[in-house]
Amino acid sequence: MCVHSEDEPLGRLIYHMAQDLGNYAEKILKPFDLTLEQYQIIKTLPANEGLTQKDIGAAVSKTPANMTRILDRLQEKNLIERRRNPKDRRTTLVFQTENGLKMLEKVTEVFETFSAQFLRGVTGQEQKVIRAAFAKMGANLQKIAGTPKLKSYKNQK
């Protein structure tokens, strides 16, 4: 984990924090034989509804090629299953399996514990301010970089 000075540029601090969080998340997921990419996908799937690969990819910002690779691995682990879409035979729907739901429950519990520890001492009001600032920075980044709309940080824990 990096130690930062108060005069370090905010963008650099955010970058390092994101790296540190990602690295720690991978450590948390290792005993579950999951990657952060895989966890993001099973977390995105609703419990009893299927989603198309395209919809999942849009939700987690992954290309179709990456989605195929990640979904193949999740299917090999029996965490998801693909079923033909009854409304459009050209597509398949992705569903969580019973094993996927159980895995999601276990991993989510570990992440909730981590989140509480990570946010210790940061008040609810401070968290609102951070979320609002991230929303503004995301909108600014979208404008200057022409990127697709970034996820909203307002409703995330």
C-alpha cells in the first residue's frame, strides 16, 4: 500500500487507491478461486433472471471478447449457465447457478466486512461528499475524453 503526501495530485491519489483496492480485492478472492473480473460479473447477475452477454458487458465495461473468456471460465466453475434466449434465438441468457449464488453470498459477506473496515472513521456525510465529487469528476472525464458514460457512484456502497 502506498503512502501519499498532502500535495500529491488528486488524480494520482485516486489512481493509487484504485490499484491498492484492486490488489487487495484479488487477495480476498484468491481463496474462492475467483478473479475480480469474475466477481464483478456474478455480482451483476440478478438472482433469478438471465441477462444477455451484451448487457452484462455494458454493466461491467468489458468487450465482447473479454466477456466470452470470463463467462467461459465461470461456466467451467459451474457458477453460471448459458441458456438460449426464448425471445431472440440469436442470443443466450446468462444465469447464476445455485453454486454461483452460494459463492456470491460468501464473497459478498467478506467484502462487506472489508468495506466496513476500509471506511472506518469516514462518516456518512463524508462518503456522500466523496460520491458527489466522483460523480462530477466522472462527468468531467466523460466530456474531455469522449468516453462512454461512466457508472454513477451515487448509489454504490
